[in-house]
Amino acid sequence: MAKVNYEKIWKDHKESKIKTYIKLHNGEQGLITWQASRDLAIELSEMDSRDGTNEFGNVLYDLQMNKEEK
């Protein structure tokens, strides 16, 4: 039986969600997009808490810095 690497699955899933969040963040901000973006941000923040990283927090910081530079 093959060994399942749950840590890799978690990391890949989280990276996919972060990419989706960035696409939503950079797209047109309609009500549905805003709601999806907000829900995804909450979920990613919880994932940061669970895995003890600050990956999504860093992405949010970078997005804010890019916004301020424009």
C-alpha cells in the first residue's frame, strides 16, 4: 500500500487556494467576487493558524504593499 504524504497534500491544497485568492483579489470586485474572496481569506487564515505558518499573511502583506505603490 502506498504511503500518503498528507503534509504535501495540505501544502499543495493551500498553495492552490492562495493562487485562487490572488486571482479573485486582482479581478473585478463584484459582490460575488468580494464574498468569495472574503470567505477564502478566512479559510486561508485558519489554515495558517493550523499549520503554524504565515504564508497567507505574507501574501496579504505583499498585496497591500503593491496596492499602496500604485
